[in-house]
Amino acid sequence: MVVVDDDEDIRLALSMLLTNEGYQVMEAGSPAELASITARVKPKLVLLDMNFSRDTTSGTEGLEVLSQLAQQSITTVLMTAWGNIELAVKGMQLGAADFIEKPWDNQKLLGIIDKQIVDKQIAKISIDGESSPKKVANRKTNTYSITANWIAESKAMQQLEAVINQVADTQASVLILGENGTGKSLLAQRIHQLSGRNSAPFVSVNMGAIPESLFESELFGHKKGAFTDARENRQGRFELAQHGTLFLDEIGTLPASVQPKMLRVLESGEFEPVGASQTLRADVRVISATNADLGQLVETGAFRRDLKFRLNTFVLTLPPLRERKEDIVPLCNSLIEKFSAKYNKPTLTLSKDVIAMLNAHSWPGNIRELSHVIERAVILCRETEILSAHIMLSESMSSGDASNEVDDRELRPLDDIEFEMIRKALKKYQGHISKAAAALGISRNALYRRMEKYQLDKEEFDLE
């Protein structure tokens, strides 16, 4: 994928977002740089700004580039801070796949990109004469959302690896637990690779990013005309994952209205697309993940007990990075190799001081935090060795710091902290849901669900 924008900060932000979602990303600061890239390779998708040096509002230059990309049959998503309906229509007429305005919503942007890549793969299958969903390739060019290698040198990971090897080649459902950023999607991919389904699709879906009204369509598909925006038939994730593995991340956010249908497809393999009368069968192995307490959700009535039992035939818990210190340096070396290639850097090594810093850090953000730290270090490093000056750690406590001793009176329930942060974000942005959700690092839909959970009054914040 290529990100094209004359603003370096925007390119970097998009590159980091997309890389962390598993995409391989190249950057271009101008139409000329883009032309140089497309002369060498044909990207799966181009995310194209519409305004460059010629002017900053009309979008003319972007439309000219779009026409050239359309002639090369390159899927293009347009992006501009000056978007309007007329300009969007022009872009669609010239062959754009979709259109998004700056500042973008991360989940919406990822959803658009994900859909375009999947649709392109399905179209290619049709052209090649293969119609079976079994032939559908993975949804992304690289599903490893955190790192390209599975690292398991620590004792904690070796114990987990032993269980994985026993479970992987069965048909049993697996529930993956763990803190944010520990690599749950990578573990799901690992199980798929070791299973007998590894030649079939691995399809991943972030349940927390799906609007509640679209859950059923997203999972089971829909027929043309089933609802207002259903302009074409659409395959759901179960159909796309046929004969393979379906990974349901953030399964705890599954709405109560969809849970009976999820239970049915897990028990019998049967489902109907929205608006269809024909029953389809899904031969799919389901792996789910959550950092929520499903037991507590069951007790409060938010999650069905029988569905939980269907999902957790085996439960695997990924240890946080602070409990697998032996894996930190190997993970760093893997990330350095990945980011050095991305930024055209020579082979880099870690200094002894840096290794000590990394081992002493508590890593509250786990491998995702480590990935960001190493990417920044690779960008900043101008020599062949990464030094302490290149490492930008968060202000969280390090395990070797005496101040790591915390009085129990300083600790608070996580729900209390979440409630407080949501109120602060809504107050700061005067009830603007998109801005508050972005500041909290969650989707609009996830924020709405948390507001309902804590019974926050919408009128209190003058919500839009």
C-alpha cells in the first residue's frame, strides 16, 4: 500500500497506524514520487491526498493522479481536508474506490481499506475462474499486526507454546485472553498456521469497531435490497472464512441481539445472510479474543453463558511483556529488521545501555508499545547502533525503579478510572463523540457502549 501526502507528519501517522494493523506501507510526498513507486511495483491500494503544491483546496491535482492510477487499475481511496460531495462524486466517477475526509476516524479508515482489499481479492478470484470462498486469500497482505515473527524464548511463552501445539490442530474453539498489545491476533494467526486449515483463509474482524446496526451483516452477509444501503450482495465474515479460521477480536462487545445467531452458527454451522431465505453452512474454526472479563459480563446479563461455553473450549492467556523479559531483545531484533527495511536503513544493533533500559521498563502497552519505541528509534538513528538517546519511553515506572513500590491505597478499580477518563474526554470535547473516542483510543461505537454501561446522560455533554 502507498500513502501519498505532501505533509510528512500525516504520512508518518498513517504509516504507523497501517503498519500496526499489519499492512506493508510505502510513502510518497508528491505525485512524482508516487509515479516512481508505481513504475517499480503495483500496490494493492493507494491512499491519495487530493491537494499538493499546485493549490490547497480544489482537488484538481489529486483527480489528475487518480485518473492515472485508474488507467493502471490501482485501487485508490481519496483523502482531503477540503472534502465535499461534488468533489467526492468526481472522484468516484474517475474510478476512486472510496473517499474520506481529514481529520480521519481511524476505525472508519481501516474499515474502508480492509473492505477494498478484500473486495479486490474476491474480484480477482472471479476473474481467475475460482468461485469457492476457500480460495479467498488473507484479508491483509500481512496479518501480523505487531511483529512479523513469533517469539517464544521465555519460560512463560514456552509453556504457552506447549499448549498451542496440542490445541492448534484440533477443531476446538479457542478463547485468547490477555492485556491490550500482547499480540492476541498474532497468537490466533499462529494457531491457524499450525492447524490443518492453514491453506484456507484466515479472516480477522475487530468486533469493537463494528456499529451495532451492522453486526449481523458484517458477520453473516446480506442480500441486495435487504436494507437501505444494501446496494449489492455482500459476503459476511463466516462465508469469507469458509474452510479456514475466523478470528473475532473484542468478542465481549458482541451485542445481545446478535448473540443467539452467533450461538446457532457455532452449534450447527448454519446461518442466513440478512434478507435471504436460504440457509448457508459455515465450515469455520472460530478463535476469539478479549481483555474483558466474560464471567462478569455473564453475571450482569450482557453476555450469554451458553455462548461463552461455546467460545472457550480452550482458554489461552498471553502473558504481558513484563512477565517475558527474555523475549524483549529477540522481539527488538525482529522489529529492527522490519523497520530498517521499511525506512531503508542499514542493519542496526542495540547498545548495552539500551538493552538495560528496555529490560528495566515495565511495558504497560506491551508489544504494541515496544513496536512504537523501536520504530521511533530506527527513524532517529543515524549510525549503526541504537543508543539511549534514540529510545523514547513513556513515563510509566520501570521495574528496577524504587518508586515502583505502590501503596494499595493508591490503587483504584479499573472501571472507576475508565468512567473518569470517559467523562473527562466528553467534557474536554464538549460531547463531540468522534474527538472524544479518538482521544481515548477507541471507536465511536465502543464509546457509545461504555457510555451506556456507565449510564452517562447524553444531554449532560450536549452530544451531537
